[in-house]
Amino acid sequence: MTEKRMTARSRVLKAGTIEVHGGAIDCTVRNLSQDGAALDVASPVGIPDEFTLLMPADHKRHQCRVIWRKEKRIGVRFR
């Protein structure tokens, strides 16, 4: 399998919150780089193509665009 990422990602296990339309969806950040992340979610249904990811432990907020979706995981690129 060919690696398509611009930068290497580090494996992590951090709580995150997907902020959408005034609401929030819990997620788990599974890997992370300066350019993007992979997020575990209960269901990708209802998650828009663009949203804000809040990572409280790091006090970070990222504007995200969904690059791919699988059954319970989504890949995002930070904007």
C-alpha cells in the first residue's frame, strides 16, 4: 500500500469533540500529524464534510475537512 500522506502521523489516544451546527459529537483521535488526523466515531452518519475538532487535553481547535470515511473512522485534513 502506497503512503499518500504529506507528513508522518503519530499514534495517539486522545478524547476529541467534533463541533457541528451548534452541537457536539464525541470522538477519539487515533493518530495525529501537523496536517491531519484519524478519528474514531460511533457513526460517521451526520458528520459534515467540514467541522471544528476540539481536543481539550491539548487546548487545541482545528478546522477540518473530511478526506475519507470508513465504518467507524474518518480521516481529516486540517485547514
